[in-house]
Amino acid sequence: MNSDNIEFFYCYTKRMREYFYEKAQIRPITTALNTNSNKMFSLYIKTEQLKNLIEEYEAQKSQ
């Protein structure tokens, strides 16, 4: 895998992070603090599986 092609997803929502783990046991690469906003985020590699989970989560949230 070429590191130039890797996309990342910054997740600032605890519920979304829990959703990723409950649905597919996906864990973040790291969890850190955004120094500009002081908000905690979890960092993921944006795979097709993760993209699908994001879409599912957003669809459920909008219902």
C-alpha cells in the first residue's frame, strides 16, 4: 500500500466510534486531542468498509 493514497477519517463523535466497533470491531489508529479546538478525536484509515459504516450511521441518525 502506498502511503500517498491513504485517506484518513477524523471521528469526533463517541457514538460513531462505538458504532464502528459494535458493527465491525474497527478500532481507531489513535485517539488524540485537537490542539485548535481542544476536542477529542479518533483517527481511522478510510477503507471501503469504514465508508459504508459512515453511510449507515448517517442514515440511521437522520431517521
